[in-house]
Amino acid sequence: MEQGETRIKIAIQKSGRLTSDSLDLLRACGLELDGQKQTLYTPCRNFPLDLLALRDDDIPQYVHDGVADLGIVGENTVLEKGLRVERVLDLGFGVCRLMICLPQHSEVRTLRDLDGRRLATTYPMITSRFLEAEGIGCEVVRLSGAVEIAPMLDIADAICDLVSTGTTARLNGLYPAFTVLTSQARLIANENVLSDPAKRQLFDRLMIRIQGSLEARGRRYLMMNAPCDAVDELRSIIPALKSPTVVPLAEEGMVAVHSVIAEDAFWDVMEKLKGVGASDIVVVPIEAIIR
Ligand code: PRP
Ligand code: ZN
């Protein structure tokens, strides 16, 4: 690391739902991050970037204060903290819902039935706003963790917590009943980073990589051989194949057709491609698509 070199700091969740997807995204951008799982601070070896592993709830504050320049955190956490940070990009992973969950044998049937009852949550701001908008007078019990045991301890009649697979709720005898908010992982930035020229330059370089890698997600590179006169039919089978690369082959009347295709779409149309004469179909993963 050179003396005085500008580096960009990015905060991710230390251990939790977003950790491995956040690391996967950064690694897919070509960043070498070899720190141990428990390390709070990992300098990247091939890009002027340092990784901070923090409690997700603390990330908005650190980014707001400029301790970290960037952060990857749930939209839910950003909204709950209500701090001014730049919303850069929604990342498409860590999709979950903030939900009001009820004990299996609760008498509560409708949202309205919650009126006059107690609801425990680590998201008091979002929850209170939601209940107020719905006109429900609930006592919001603010907890800092382990909300799912609140009904068992009789400190609440319901909880409001994140539900992803629903396992945590189920294991604690609760069922998710009403959705308050849907959420996913979001890239946030400190407001000043974007106006500091040296940091901005690093930010822009990193964004090209992140966007390139997000563009590639769920897509595959498709190559196949086909008779020349099948190209129009191939195009009608795969709408995305509007302007494929078509290269003549040494064999008379045959061409190679290349294109990017959505992974799901490929398996749906594979038989049809064969049906119109495509052969030697090869599908390969894409690392990045830079527009
Ligand atoms: C959330 C929530 C539950 C879990 C739900 O935790 O508090 O514990 O995820 O997921 P499931 O429906 O798949 O079981 P989060 O990752 O936000 O961590 P934290 O609450 O410890 O910050
Ligand atoms: Zn959390």
C-alpha cells in the first residue's frame, strides 16, 4: 500500500443473511479479499479498497458519518435508521419481507385485531409508521434482538421482524401474517464521497465492475452451429437473439450463431433450437457485461 494513496472503504455485514452474497459480488468484480471470516478489516490486494465487516444495523451510521465510504446493507436497515446516505443501487439479493408475525394460536385474524395489543420489534420506526398509517393503536415494544421469543415471554402479542425463508418464525411457533415492507440488499454511499474527486474516481471504477457483474447475473453466453437458412427461425425462437453474431463456418451452408441469453430462457427453448437444426449448442457462464 503506497503512502497517502486514496482508498475506498466498503462496509458489509459481518455475519448474517447478506454476508456471503456481498462477498460474492465483490469477488465477482475481480477484488481479491482474503481476510478470515472474523476479520473486521480486510485490505483488497488488487484494488485500492478496504473491506469493513460490521453489524448490519451499524452500517448506515458508519456510512453516514464517513467512517465507511460505501456500504452494502438491507433497504430495511437503511429506512429504519433514517440517516441521510446516498442510495446508489439495489443489488437484487437478500430479498426479504418485514412482517408482522403471530403466535400459532393467536386470536388475531386481521390487522385491525392488533389494535390495543403489544408488538415487539427491532424496527420500531418503520413499524410505528406503518401502524399509524393503518390507523392501528398498538404498543410498540422496542427490542434490540431475539424478538421472536417475545410472545413466549409474554412481553408482546405479536412481533414485526424480517422473514426470508420463514424458518426463524416457524421454529419459534410463529407465522408471518402481514407484510409491512419488502426489502433487498442496497449499495449506499456517504454523500461526500461522490463529490471528492479522488474517491469519486475509485467509486466510478468500482461501479463499472459492479454493474458489469450484475448485468451478467442470470445470463449465459450461447453458441451453436446451424444451417444458414435456419437463422431467422432461431431468431423467432429466442427474442433476445435479435442481433446475434453470425459467423460462416468452413462447412458450406453452415454458420455459428452466438448470443447472450437469460439462463432460464435457455432451458425453455433448447429443444426448439435443435428442432430447427441447431447443433453443437454450448452455453457458458459470463463473468461481466460492460456496456
Ligand atoms: C433476520 C431476522 C431473522 C432472520 C429471518 O435476521 O431477524 O432472524 O433474518 O430469516 P429466515 O426467515 O430465513 O429464518 P438478519 O439477517 O437481519 O440479522 P440480525 O437480525 O441479526 O441483524
Ligand atoms: Zn441486523
